[in-house]
Amino acid sequence: MKTFKNIAGIVVILIGVVWMLQGANIIAGMAMSDNGEWLVLGAFLLVFGIGLLYENNRPTTRVH
């Protein structure tokens, strides 16, 4: 399950980065290009993916 969450986090981050680049018109030629909504949605996905990876890989402390 941990591997699946790591893969999902990386995929979400990559999608977020692509959407941000399209929204910023760095990747041009698509309907999403130069549209601020996709820039914001991509940023949210990027933060979500980073949070998912952090939550999945953070060290756990055990109290005895």
C-alpha cells in the first residue's frame, strides 16, 4: 500500500507541474494554455502530491 501511495503522489505531482506549465503558457498550443485557472489547479495538485508523499513517508514515533 505504501508503494501505491508513493506512486500516486509522484503522478499527482507530475500532473500538477504540467498543468501549472500549461496555465503559465510555458507549454503552449493547448486549450489549457495561458489560462490562470489551470495554473492554480496545478499548484493545488502539486501541494497535495507533496503532502501525500510526506504523510506516507514521515517517520513514525512509538511511545512505549
